[in-house]
Amino acid sequence: AARQLLKKAGYGDGFKMTIHGTNDRYDNDSQILEAWAQMLSKIGIETQVVALPKASFFTRAAKPEFSFSLGANGSRTGEASVPLKAFCHSRWPDTGYGVYSRTRYANERVDIIVEEALVTIDNAKREKLFHDAMEICMRDAAYIPSHYQVNTWGLRKGLKYAPRVDEFTLPYGVTKG
């Protein structure tokens, strides 16, 4: 089916591209890049993988310099406000909107919904607005979710730890339990 979609889009003979990502930021980041390359190669897209140290990658990705890259999207608050404002809103750097939009995705409807949600106090209404904006963003394929990182902590009996969404493991987070 993927080969047929490429053919329908005018790429029946495939094409070449480079996949960029980090080799020291996410769990198995280099292996994820290699897996993507293998899958894309199977449908006729010739790929090259360039895995960089995070300091080099993020500096270059901000320009934007890459056509296809690995990134992450998360929220310390647990709601979609941060990723929607930073990744899915049109890029308006002077306001803070779209600051991490490496794809330069822009959809006026998403912008309107996100801006409304950010000033909405009613939790249920705000959640619905964020859901609607994310649904449009994903339908437009502004980003392609490939996996969800799961962090695991191990503790000896008698201790407990409440995981942090920023992935930091801090000693004062360990309590007797």
C-alpha cells in the first residue's frame, strides 16, 4: 500500500533522503533511526542515517536544516498546552508560539484553537480545545508519532519513587514506602 501511495504521489521510483537524529538523548535513539531507515527502504525510499550528539543536533535542527528527524514532544504539566504551543502552532518566534516547529507546520484553525485554549480557565473546555487542536495537527501529519518512551525505575523493598515527567531521577523523590 505504501508503494502505491508513493506512485500516486509521483514517486513511483522512490527518492533519496537523510534521516537525522541524536545518538545520546533518547533511549535507543540511534536504533530508532536505523529502524525507520530500514522500513522506508523497503518501500523504495533510499535513506541515509546521520546520528549526532544532542548538542550538534539541536543547534542544527533549530535552523531548520533537516527534512526528516527524530524529536520528542512532552509536557511537564501533563496537558497538551506546551507541545501544541511550541510544535503545532504557526511559527511566531517573537511571541513564543511555534518555537520548536522544525517542520514549519502552519494551520490557522490550530492557531485559533490553541490560543483560545491557553486563556480558557474551565478545565473540561480547555482539554476539549487541546484535543481538537491535536486531532487536526495529527490528521495533517504535521508530525508522525513513532513510539512512546517508557521510563522504568527499580527500587529495593521499602522504598517508593514517584516518576517525574521530565525524566529526572532525583534522590529527594525517593521516600519510604
